[in-house]
Amino acid sequence: MSFEVGTGENDWGGVTLGERLLRAAEGLKVVLPEHEGQWSGIAAYVDAGLNRRVRMRPADEQRRTFWVYLQSNGLRLAGGWTADLAEVVRAVVAWTGGAGLEETREQAPYIEFRPWALAHEREPLGAVELEWCRRLDGIHMPPMNRFPRVHALLAAAYARPVLRQLMPVTSHFNLWFSTSTTANRNTTGVGPMIWPHDEGLYGVRNGSELLARFETPEEAVAFVVAVLPEGIGPAR
């Protein structure tokens, strides 16, 4: 397990974030590794053996509270915020020590996770379902919780069985669909792309060509479904 932390100019009176975390760990009588790296404003504990990571960053400009995220195999499964660095340490020790989501939350009650994350921990979800869950879950976590139009579009698309079996792909909040779970999704796209911020409307485009604009995400999704190739199968 290793520890990465920034040592920038925004430290507390000359005391680095790493030093504050180490002091909190000492108070709990647990040992943390020495810090390394130059990640300004961000700290991350990593256990390479379990492929788990705990990342934290300030949640406010005064840096009195902190966002904490739990990742497994590069996937964010849980998170929360707290003003208590000791609570951050408890989450780090539990998660990187191999505790499950529920066990980690017992040690750090501010940690929250959605039902899909617990289901995925117990039995891994398929690639397509996992990708949909991950993207739809963004409405509950910053910074994506600031974009209701984007989430309304994702929800409208997920409600359509033919789209739910395809891989959702997003870029700059635009949404399109792929028939591949592994290949370059930019070259395996099927059907047009939906822009949720197209002059205040939901625009449907084929490359740079505007096909139509709609007031609701449901209308835009219905248009895409109508022009999809017949017999399209699930993404593989």
C-alpha cells in the first residue's frame, strides 16, 4: 500500500495535508505509509494487491471538509464527505485493508453507496449494465450532479430496452451508443448522437449534420430508436 499526497502552497500554516493525516492516524493508533508524489490538493491511498484506492480532496475553498471516494479496479463504488480527518483515516484503513462496502461504512458512516455498487461487489455486473449504472449514478455525486439535463437524457435512454443493451458513450455531455464493450467506441457507434445542450434543446446529430431538435429528452431518444438499424443486438 502506498500513499500519494500533494505538498503545494495551500497547506495549513506550513503543515501539509499528509502530515495532518499522519497525525490523525497516530491518534487512532494506526500506521500509514510515508507520503509521496506531488498531487496538489489531492491525497490517495493505494493497495496494489487488492487494486483498491481511496482518493480525497477538499470539498470547500476553506478546506474544512473533504470528499472521499472509494475505488476498486478503477471504478468508483462509494463516497462521501466529512470534516473529520480521523474519519478519513478510518475509511482508508478499512477499504485498503480488504473490508467490503458495508464493513467500511460501519467504520466510516459518512460513506455512501448505491444499491448497484453493493450488487456489483457481491457478483460482478456485466460490462454494459455496469456502465449504465455508473453513468446514471453520477446524479448523486459531484460534479455531475450539477447537470440535470444530462441525467434526464441518460434516464430516458435507459428506459428504452433496445438502447439499454448497447454501451452508452458520452463526450462533453453528448450521448451516443456502441455495439462494442471493448473496442474503440468512437468507431463502433450506431445511430446518431444526442446533444443535451443544443441551443437550449436536445439536438440529434449525425456528425456535424443536424437531424432534429426536441424539447424533451424522451422525444430525442424516440427519434434515435426509430432510425436504428433493424435487428441490432446487444453490445459485445
